[in-house]
Amino acid sequence: TTTETTTTETTTETTTTETTTETTTTETTTETTTTETTTETTTTETTT
């Protein structure tokens, strides 16, 4: 009686490469302040 045993080995290698890209953004904030001045003039004329 001859018994033959065959075993197959499978090796899987996984290589992962990580690339990180960082972007710096510059924020520009422009604030506009407007001042409104309203001048009311009341003139009273008295004629005598």
C-alpha cells in the first residue's frame, strides 16, 4: 500500500504604501466697517 500526500503551500505577501499629502491653505478675511453719519439741520427763520 502506497500513500502519497501532497501539500501545497501558498504565501501571500501584501505591501502597502501610504502617501500623505498635506495642504496648508491661507485664509484671508476682509472686514468692512461702514459708518453712516446723518446730519439733520433745522432752520427757523423769524421775520419781524
